[in-house]
Amino acid sequence: MLKVLVDTNVISDLAYGGSTWKAWSGAQLVKHAGHLWINPLIYAELCVPASSPAEVETMVAKLELHYAELPREALYLAAKAFKTYRQRGGTKTSPLPDFFIGAHAQAAGFTLLTRDAARYQTYFPTVPLICP
């Protein structure tokens, strides 16, 4: 069974409007309904523009998103991706959320639904992507 980890940008396209990707993102969520997952990083990113925790919970329920914690293997993979990023001249001083999201997809065997394929392709090349 296909399990799809949904990147924050895809959910935000529908939830917060103004995106030229709304139709594509909506179609992907419908296509993969019942198999959609988020993790703590994605949940936290959804909280940034939200006015309350209830708003996020309503969104998660409406989109029928399953929730999965990050396995330790994903934390290790995220750290290794960050180390590679720094060795390549990256300037951030702590791991980016995308490293945790990509690492989670790799460790748990998710396909990743995202509009930002470049970073995932660079640091997690074995993760199957659904992207425009």
C-alpha cells in the first residue's frame, strides 16, 4: 500500500489560499486520499499561520491526514543530510525541517508529495517523489 508523506507546502496551498498550485495540490490530495501522512515537523509548520490549535486539528481531520512520529533512524538520516549540507557550504546552523521530512520518508518508506523537489532529490535521492 502506498503511504504518502505530504509536505507542508502542498497542504498550505489549500488551507491558506493565494497559491497558483492550489488545483494541482488539491488534485494530488484527492488522488491519494486515505494514504496521506504528516509528521511533527509538518504539523508544526502548519501551526505557524494558524490562529489556534483547533484550526490545525480541523484541517488535519478534514484532509484525513494520518500522523506518524519520527523514528530514530530518521533523526540519524536528517543529521547526516545536514552534515552534508554544511560540507557543501550551507550556512544554516541547525537542520532544516526538510531534512527531517525527507529523512522520515526514507526511513519509513514513504513516497513524498511536495512542490519543492530539489532539496529532497539532492539529500534523499532514493525517496520517491510526487511533484509537478
